[in-house]
Amino acid sequence: MSIKTQKTIRLTLSYAVILVMFAIILYPILWIVGSSLNPGDSLSGSSMIPENATFKHYAALFDTSQSNYLIWYANSLKISILTMIFSLILVSLTAYSFSRYRFIGRKNGLLTFLILQMIPNFAALIAIFVLATVTKLVDTHLGLILIYVGGAIPMNTWLMKGYLDTIPKELDESAKMDGAGHLRIFFQIVMPLAKPIIAVIALFTFTAPFGDFILAKVLLRSAENYTLAVGLYDMISKQFGNQFTAFAAGSVLIAVPIALLFLACQKYFISGLTAGGTKG
């Protein structure tokens, strides 16, 4: 078999795998979009390409007299944005400390973070609920934000530390010789060079609260405090809850802010993800 034939076969197989994966990803997306455009409330007669497509379910979601969807959307945006901001601040400072300084307990701290990132938040649901009850944070957005921020620190600290390790320390030393302090080096030298990994962590910490259901369902009690995931579930979980097509429409709209953030930071993602795992 000639080299040219081998290359052709490999290329054909590569495209075949890509097409299969594309179909697997696209199929459920088309179904959820198609279901959101189907008339009626049931999914039993829904089709991927509806004959009598309608946008009435989207209009109903934005009608405050019929739905609390806009309130849930605002709640999710608030929680996700604040979680992203606080996580970036804490993760940046923590990763910078572990990357640039040597102190007692550094290795044990990194090992602890490595272990903690293997344990999901919902594995400690009982402890989280008890703690939230004692601190009176049940049914509050602050309680959710604190949990999300705390859960984001271990994994993202390792990710950012790996990236910061690739930034030459000679830059820090040169800045110190010019009279720059630690904070100036952090804000004016290291962080501008760490934009790729900052973009990656921003996306991770924004999308996690937006799609979380378990923690929000456990902590939130009143409908006006619900996030999108809990609110949409509430639409179909009640005894007479049959708003499946409206549920599909609401699910489609969840992707809008995530897609916008992804597009805004897209140019940073590839370099940030690859460099973040190079050095420990």
C-alpha cells in the first residue's frame, strides 16, 4: 500500500469519526430546538422538524403574568457572574502564591487541592445543608455563591498554577529590581500574561452554576429565588406540570449567555487549556 493511499485512508477515517461525533452532538440539540417550536404542551407528538412551528412558548416565557422565567434567568445570571468574579479573584491569588512562593505546607496544600478536586460538591450535600442551616444561608443566593466559589478553587488553582509556572520568573525578578512590589508584579506583569487561563477559568466558573441543579434544589425554597435549572424542573415536576414544550424553549435560551461568553473569549481557550496542564 502506497504512502498516498495510507494518508487517504487515515484522512477518510478522521472525517468519518468527526461526522459521527458531530451527529451525536447535534441530534439532541435539534430535538430540543424542534420540541420548543412544536405546538401544544406534550412531547409525545413532537418532531425534530415541526410542521406548524410556533414561537408561542418563547413568548410565554417572557410573559411575567404566566411565568417566572425572567426572574429565574436573572437569578442564574447574578449567581453565575458573581461566582465567576469571586472565583477568578481567589483562584488567581491562590495560584500565584503556590506558583511563585515557597512556604511551609505548600506541597501538602497542593496535595489537598488535588484530593478535593476529585470530590464533587454534591458528595457533601448533607454537610453543606447543615452548614447553610446553621449560618442561615438556606434559600439565599449568597449561600449558593459561596458553595460554588469554594468548589471552584481546588481544580482551577491547579489549572492556573500550571499556566503561571510557564511564565518566566525572570520577569518578576526584573520588576523587583526596578522597585515593583508584589501586588504590582501580580496585577501589571503576571495577570496580563495569564489572560488565556483567566478566560478558561471564567468560562468554567460561569457555566457550572448556570447548569447546576442538585445544590440549587437542596438550598433554594421559594420560587422567586429559583435558578433556571430548578425553575424549569418545577414546570414539569408538579402534579399537573405538563409544560414540556415550554421547558424545551427555556432550555434552549440557557445556551445564549454561555455561547456569548465563549465567543468573547474563544481566542484564549486553546492556548489556556494546553498550557495549563504542562507543568506541576
